[in-house]
Amino acid sequence: MSAIAKPVTPSARERHRSRVAIWREQHAWACAASVRALAARPFGTVLTVAVMGLALALPLAFYLLLCNVQRLSGSLSESQAIGIFLKPSADAVSANALAKRLRARTDIADLVVKTPQQGLSELAAMQGFGEALQTMPDNPLPFVLLAQPRPGLSRAQNEALVVVLRTLPEVDMVQDDGAWRARLDAFIALGQRVTLLLAALLAAAALLVVGNTVRLDIRARAEELVVQRLVGASAGFVRRPFLYEGLWYGGLAGAIAAGLVALLEWGLAEPVRALTASYAGRLVFDGLPIFELLLVPLAAALLGWTGAWLASTRHLSPANPH
């Protein structure tokens, strides 16, 4: 009795490979179809991408400015110290004794004593003061104590500390930039909020631009989409080219925005170098990190995809076929 051959059936691995190949082919076709659709209307594509790129570049420029203001605030950490100028009659013994008492306070984190000779050397190192100081017979500078307030002090606590320091009998004058630092911190906080709101508004505008462009494209290709549905194309298959269009719009616009910010950094490089040189290198102006610029096209592509998905879902629904 001859053996009956069993029917050969595809294995699970082969079926999985077949589904992956079909998925890959469909996405490749959708990607190519989206590129052909964009190339069919070059002027409209360039105009849409340029408008989105400019809209995305504006919050990036504000972000660049805000980052450098924050770096400037950090580079001025030395100005956070309270300058305590002793009376001219104070000597090294009284200055060190006062410094010992102040270091014991809980609202002072650190304290440095600067002698008159140290102050004279720093003043002589500054441009334009060297020759003038050589003509002076005596050193007129007093002892100076630089008190660093404890981190976490509120503005009221800092002001109370300044009031106490001014009442000390050995003190002639107290210099505190607390009010200026508070204004700078408030300005930075306001800038962060403005940048965030501006980015949200312009991102919404870019999303609407993509959505409206995709909506017009759907209306222009209404007959083609009807034919695809009649031959059995799924909703995902019909929607997929428009999603790729949104990705292209967003990615290209993000690349333009990153390029514009890079050009802005390049255009400001020379005047920034001159400004930094005038401050003896104490000011630092840096561009955005390269990884942040690379993230811009990716985030913009996701934004474009979202706009295309919203428009295609709305206008390709069974209740609204066109």
C-alpha cells in the first residue's frame, strides 16, 4: 500500500516572512507615491516647507538666546557674593576676627578675605589702571570680605542678612547684587514661558498647515481614492501615502529650521567674538548642541505625521469619503 503524501503547507516562519515582505512592499510603495505627489507640485511643496521651516525656526532662535542668557547668569556666579568693605582703619587682625564670626552664621555658606594688596593687584591687572596706580604713594583700598549666602535663601532672607552686615561697627559699606539677580532670574523664567508658549503656538500652526495641505491633496485625488476602495484597498493602505507626505513636510521643514538657526549662529559669531574679547573672555556665547539640532527634523517629522493623520482620518472616513 503506497504511502499517501501529505500536503505541503507553509511553515509559520515562512508565513511571517511573507507578511513582513508584504508590509515592506506596501510601505515602500506608499513612500514612493508620497514623493511623486510632492514632486508633482514643486512650487506648492517648497512654499509649504518654507513656511513651516520659518515658523519652527522662530522658537529655536528664542531658545538659543535663552540658553546663552542662562549661561551668562551662571558665569556671573561670583557676583552672588556679598561684598563687605571694612573701614580704612581696620587691620588684618580685626578683618580675620570678623571673618571668623561671620563664618559661624548659618546663612553664610562661605567667606573669603581679600587684603588691600590683593585688591590692588586685581585692579592693576585691569586695562587702563596699571599706570595710574603706580603714581599713588599709598594703597587706599580696605580689607574686603566676600560672603557667599547659603544656597536656598529667599530674597527676604538675603535682604535681612545684608541689613545685619551693614550694622556691624567694622563695616563701612556692603555691596549686594541680590535685586539685580532676582530681576535676571525673573527675566529668564519669563523667557522660558514665552519660548514654550511660542513653540506650542507655532507647532500648532505647522500642524494645521500640514493638515490643510493633506486635505487639499485628498480632494484633488478623490477619484483615485474611490477606485482604490472599489478594488478592496483597506483604509490604512489608502491613508498611508498621506502620512508619508506629512513626514516629508515635517522633516524637510525641521531641516530648514535647524539650518536657519545654524546660519544665525554663524552670522553672530564675529560680533560675539568682539564682545567676548572686550570682556576679557568672561562672556561665553555658544550655539545649540549638534544633537539638539538633529532632533529638530525628527520632532518636526512627527508633527507633520500627526497633522497628516488627523486630516486623513477626518476626510477619509466612511462618513466623509472625499
